[in-house]
Amino acid sequence: MAKLPASIPDLVRQFGPHLNRVPADGWATRGEPDRVVPTHCCFCGQQCGIQLKVTNEKIVGFEPWEAFPFNRGKLCPKGVKRYMQDEHPDRLLTPLARDDAHGFLPIDWTAALDRTAREIQRIQSVHGRDAFAVLTGASLTNEKAYLMGKFARVALRTANIDYNGRLCMVSAGAASKKILGIDRAANPWSDLPKAKVILVAGANIAECAPITTDYLWQARENGARLIVLDPRMTPIARTADLFIPVRSGGDIGVFNGMLHVMLARGWIDRAFIAAHTTGWDAVEAVIERYTPDYAAKIAGVPASMIVRAAEMWGPAETSFLLHARGIEHHSKGVDNCMAAINLVVATGRIGREGCGYAMITGQGNGQGAREQGQKCDQLPGARDIENHAHRAHIADVWGVEESTIPHAGLSAVPLIEAIHEGRIKGLMLICFNPAVSLPDGAFIREALSRLEFFVVIDFFLSETARYADVVLPGSLMEEDEGTTTNVEGRVIHHRQVVKPPAGAREDWRIICDLAGRLGAGGKFAYQSTRDIFDELRAASKGGIADYAGITWERIDREMGVFWPCPSLDHPGTPRLYEGGRFGHPDGKAHFQPVEWRPAAEEPDADYPILLTTGRVVSQYLSGTQTRRIGALVDQYPQPLCEMHPRLAAALGISDQDFVRIESRRGAVTVRAQVVKTIRPDTVFLPYHWPLDRSANNCTIRAIDPVSKIPEFKICAVRVSKAEAPSGELAALDPAAGGIR
Amino acid sequence: MSELAFFIDYSRCIGCQACVQACEECDTHRGRSLIHLETIERRDSVQTAPQVCMHCEDPICAQVCPADAIKQTADGVVQSSLKPRCIGCSNCVLACPFGVPKYDGAVDQMMKCDMCYDRTSTGRRPMCATVCPSGALAFSTVADIMRTRRGRMVNDWQFGEEHVRTKVFVLVPTEVTRVDASIIPLSALRRSAHAPADPYDVARLLEEV
């Protein structure tokens, strides 16, 4: 059993989550602010423009930023209440050291950094450089993502750095690279309203990317037809022209079945395929057996739905395909995405106005943070860490010998497994909460407790930071300056709205100080994040994700700049693949044939029900930030298990009963929400909660062989009516008068 | 600002509550949300509907107020009750056909949506209609709405014998010229229904051939 330095109720009492409900200094005194700073929301890859109000150097509210073109003032509830994480009582304001008798005790910055550097050096000298690992996040700015990759490769010289984008964008990225040659949304969102048919696969847009809803509705006002694939009837699906309630993991059935019908009916652009693609024959050979009846069995839907989808998509004049985690979070996530992209390329409807394709990035900097070299197999500019020319370019920018740059390391899940096995002894973690967000939660928490030394940089004591030996208080997005890259590939500017509170520090300064203590200070002599961005531009120059021509001033003037942007006089590239020129060296798209295969764990006699997981609109990822904002917690206080009335009746369960959802790995007990809007063979749990409410207690530690993304979207469970939870954790439930 | 009007398109609503959360943030509201988001019947559907004050031309809430506490501005915005006059009787709460006014015991008066008068009077749009990510709420010109939306905008309502005209428009299918919210007996509904009884039941969709 994992060990913590104090009981969970004690940790919660001291460090929260507590709920902040009132702006700094109260509602009544909130008059005209001292200043209003235009910046961006930190929650989700849409990166909406928002203005934060500052009074007496405290963020006290927000004002919509209608001039920013992507969202034109629109926000979701997370954006509206985002400022409530500022001036929060749970904020960490001093470094902490674990003390097994007393929990966490404050220590000063010098002692904390000295000890961290000493432990890193000890572990690396005894067990080798790769025995110390780094886990980072996709909500970091581009500057910080770049810095973390460089810190790992130059200061630590460990191969083992990976990031929580591994839980998010990697299936989509790998599929895009394989077929299209570039890992980025192919089109700006302004192409969406011009599409005549839009296919949304595995994306609960209303809750996970709410701003995109308006783009879909604009398209429909223009006459577009909407096809939605989802095991649940989401708010977007409710009014779709065609809703396909696909069984989780059955998407390839729909995509290949559609392509089969399109081929039979002549809705394939053979001229485009001949001129701009390779590999079509292999696709055609595979889809031959995906007749509607065969495809329907895989998809778990009537064959007529697949035919109707093909009839809408096939002959359309313009079209746009969007997908997200629903098809990506699978042990065949890359294949799911490739089958979807095949539908786009086969019609030639890409690289033109109103014609395109995009994955919907989930995390704040889901796009940018996967380009700057904090993935285990990547260097800045989306370069390949095993490519000699790529390594030489980066070695030159960093001023190091190419041979000193480590090669590819472990991705997030195998990295945690290596900790569990004792091969990795030390860990630095920033912007990641694996105790909540990785699958097979009990295994993950056990691994964290086995570390010899664990240092966490965070602004709140996350559930993962509770396992740390040293905690370094870092900065919120609005307390540092930098850039992110939004869902469209638009690089945008986050301004420093206020300074970090006394005792906390900007993350990049912490990293640079540590680099100095590890003897690499000369390579980390930045005076500001602008210096880091300028180095990032040079490092990315000539790469796929080329930022060389992007400056903070240009971003402000042009309301963002789309990469690739190789020079200052280059306008940026909102739409990729124009003229049928794809990202591969031969300029062509490379079709990939895709065969369906089952999930790592399908329902069986012992665990007969399919569990799928996802988000709710008022919470963000592992909830470290949003579970501390009262208004967002009130909106959806605790996870509910959605199930169809037919399943509920068979199990003797009524709405709001407590139910136990149990897999081979763990269980949760939550209330049931009995709704007709979900497939009767499937139950749904949102994943934002920790411990006894963590959906990831049940999920399976299986990963895609290419992208290494975990299979969050399907595992086998049994469900039964249960007694109300009791005990010290249940007493923390807000409904029981507690906090958490 | 006079050419700008408030529009609701219920079909666009995704139930995200951005409007509810943003309403609290209006400086004069001080943490109190005055918009209602209705969940129609979660068991059967994810459909939701936002409800702002419709700002009736001849507001029923004001008609039934025994204390003459509910006033209309010159441009037709119906305001919350005047604190010195409101006696907390809740006549307005019971009378409003849209269910908008609520009696707030903490302040002992009726409070309701005032179309963000503090914002609109200074050239800004109401908080809810500015943030609404789906465009279910919009504060725009008639010309802009007619250019960008399908259907028809109406502000005529029939509640049984009661005819109401509102300052706020709703978007409805083109064939509708007035929203008829009269009571229909369930027996009549069952007899006349052509649509499936349960249009959002996923199990039923899976049985379709």
C-alpha cells in the first residue's frame, strides 16, 4: 500500500482542495480595476482570449475579450471562473519537505534546491543518468516545455523525459504524421462554417471544447449536415443530422464501412488519389470486406447508419472531419485516427477552403507542448531524437556535443512501470497529476511511493505531490509570460498578469537554478522567458514546427501566428496541404490500411459491462485547479455513473442509488445517473476525481503500440448496487459536509 | 445601442452553464446569478434551455405588483423590484409566464435579470450573451441575426388566453409565427403524435434498421 507522510484527511485539511467562492477582497469592493490585461484561458486547447482584471496586484475578475478572433468573447464556465484559482487559500507559498512524523514541513528555497540537486546527483552517480526521470505537462507554455526538454537532455542528460500529452494527443499526432506528414490540425477553425458536412468522431465538443460548438452551429446555419459518432448522445449529438451511437472501440467499423460504400458508389476522388497520394491500393484491398453488415457488427450499430453516413459524407462538396479522445484513447488509437483520415484523403477534400481535418487538442498547450522537445522521442521543432541531422542541429543550438544528447527514452506509462520495477529511482514532476490521470490508479500510486527521491513543482499540493520528498511552489499561467499554440496551430501570447505570490516562483527560474546547481548554469543563463522563446525559435528553425518567424510582437499585432512560419516576412500557415502538397518528403499523403482489432480487455462473463471515461464541462483534467473553484464544483460536485434505464433495471438500480463499478484492477463507488442517452451495454464515468472516486482505479494499463497512449476509453467492469460509502474518505465528500 | 436586441435559440443550448456562471460575475450582481438554465428531463435527453427575463412590453410581473415596485426603463428593460417598495409578496414570482422573477430571502426582495443594464448602458453586451459558447444567447442586431441564422425570430407568445409581446426574441422554425405555450392535455398529445415517443433513447436508435 502506498505510503503518505500524513493521513489523507490531514493532508486535505492542510492543503485542500478547499473551495474558493469569492474574488479577492470580496464581491462588494470590486469596482473599476487598476488594469485589464488581455491574455488567454489556461484550461483546454481552445485557449480562448480573456481579459483579467487586476486591483492592488490581485486578479479580481474577468472581462470577455471580444476582439480576439478565435472565441470573440465567448467562454465556457471554466474560463469564466478561472480567476478563482488566483488568491486561493491552498496556494503553496514555501518549499516543503516530507517529514514522516509531521507531514510536510516548510523549508527555505536554498535548502530545497540544494537537497534536490544533491539527490539527483546521488541517484545518477549510483544508478546511472537514466535512473532519474522527468515527467512534464501539456499545459506548460512553449517556453517551459522547451526548457524542460533541454533541462532533461543537457542538465540531467537523462533519456527518460515524457509528458502528459501522452494521455492526450499522441494517437492523433502519430496518425497525422503517418498519413499527412505533419502533426497539426490541417485547417484553421474559420474553415468549419464553410463545410457542407462535418463528421465529429469521439469528441464531446459541448463539454470538452465548448467554443467549437458555435463553429458547428454556424456551419449548420449555412446548411451543413452534422454526423456524430459517440457511445453517448452528447449535447452536440442531440441535434445532429445523423447520430451514430458507436460502441466504444468500434469506430473503425464505421470509417471502413463508410469507405466501402463510398468506393462502391464512386464517391472516391481517383484523380486526387493518383496525383497526391500513395498506398491507396492497400486500403482498397482492406476495405473490400468491410461491407455495411460486417462493419456494423464491429461498430455495434445498425448497418443502415453506416450507409447513411457514407451517403452524407461521400458526395459532399466540402467537408471537415474532427476527432478527439473518444477514438484516440485506445490501444488501437493510432489506427482509429488513420481510418478517419483515410476518409478525408480519399475524397481529396483537404487543403482547401471549407475542406479539412483536425484533431481537437485537449490540454492547454496540447499542440505546442508536443513540439518543443519534451516528448521522450522528440527534440524541439517536432524533430526526431534518433535522426542524426536533427540531433546535430539541436546540439549546435544548445552548444553541446551531439553525442551527449540522450536517445529516445521511456514514454509516460512504461516510465511509471520502470519506477515500479525499481529501474528508475528518482523523478522530477511538473504540470502532471498521474495519481489521478493515469490508468490503473493503484499501480500508479504504488509506483510513486517506491521512488527514492521525488521532487514536484506545482502551485497546489496535487494528489501526486502528496508522495513527494520535496515540493517546490511554482507559478500559475497568469503569473508568467510566454506562448502557447492553440487547437488550430495558432501561436498566442500569454501575458504575465501578476507576479507569483511571495514565496512562490516562476517555474522557469526554478529550473534554471537547478540547472546551475547541476553544473549546467551556462546553458540556462536566461534573463526572461523571452530569451527562452528566442532560443526556441532558433531551435525550431528548419523543423516541421518552425517558429523562426514568430515574435511576441507579431503575435500581438496579428492576433496569433500559425506555424510553420520560417521567417519574419512569412505570413504563417493557417491552412496546411494547400494544392495537395503534403508534409512528407515526397509531398504526398501516405494512405495507411487499417484493420479493426479488439481492445486489450473486452467485456466477458465475469466483467460483462463496458466502462468508458471522459470529462464534464465544469472540470479540467485531474482537477488540481478546477476542484478548488467552488462554482465549478457546485455545478457537478461528484462523479456520477451514467447508465441506461435498461441496464439499471437489469441490475436493480434506480437513479441516484450508490453503485460500485469494479474492474480487475480496482473499483469506485459513486451515485448512478440513469439516462437514456447512453448505450445499454456501456457505463460512463468522468475521470477528474482522486482516490475512492477515481475512474482510473478501474481503467486498464494497456497502451497503443505506436503512440503509447493508454486505453482510457474501454475496459470491462461489473456494476452493482452498493451501500453509501462510509469512513474517513467518504467524510471528505462535500455532500457529507467535508472538503476535497 | 438601441439597434441591438437579445435573442435566444434554445436549440443551440449545450447546458454548459457559462451563462449562469458569468451572470454572477456582473459587477452589480455580486455573486448572484439571475439567469435560469433549465434541464428539461435529464433521464430522457441532454436538452437544456436558458431563460433570461423576456422583458415583456406590458410586464405581467409589474401589473400584479401591489407595491408598484417593478419598473420599466424607457427602452423597455424590466428591472428588479425597487428595494424600498418591494414587500416580498411573490405575486410576480407566481404570475410571470416565463418563471423568471425569484424572491431572494437574504435581501428580502424580488431579483431578476435586468439585461445587464449596467453593461448595456455603457456599450457592453450582457455577460451571458457575450460568453455563451454555443450562440444560444446572442445580443446583436436584427440584421446580423437574419443574416447568420436559419428560422424565424419571434417575440409573440400565447399562454392560454394571455397574449404577451416581449423585448427578447426567440429563434423558432420558419413556419412558427407565435410561440403557443398553451396547455395541451396529455391524452391529445398521445393521439396526435407522429414522432417517436422517445427520440433521444439510444437503445431505441440501436434497434432501428
